[in-house]
Amino acid sequence: MIRKFETQDLDAVMQIWLHGNLDAHAFIAASFWTEHFEMVRDLLPQAELYVHENEDTRQIDGFIGLTENHIEGVFVCLLYTSPSPRDA
């Protein structure tokens, strides 16, 4: 089910954000993402976010950020994505 982000979703959303960026941007030092983690954690709740919640497990497995009619980012839990090219 897709629904609007709620404050209690922040920990799950941040883990998806961190691991998604580490996986998708392996050419960027992991420290870049970990050093920006707290800043993003503070900013994300101010954005227009929607999460996908697995109806069986009630776990957040993805989210999207919007600005007006523009998609700022789509993040999906790595358990539900295709293998990374570097995993091939």
C-alpha cells in the first residue's frame, strides 16, 4: 500500500536511503553517504514523501520524494531490486 510518510517511518526510510545510495553509487566513497546521513535525516521529514508499506509484513520497502510535479528520488529496499551491475 502506498501512503503518505509518517514520522515513525523515518528509521526505515533512512536505512533504505543509505543502502540504496551505497549500492547505486559505489564509485562514491561510502563515507560521503554516512557523513551526510544526519543532515538527510533532518531534511527528509520536510519533504513530500510517500512510502510503500508491505501489507503482509507492515514494513516499509520503498519511498518516493516529490517537489510539486517532479520526482526527486525513488528508493527501493535492496531485497526487492535487481542485482547491482557490480554483483554480476
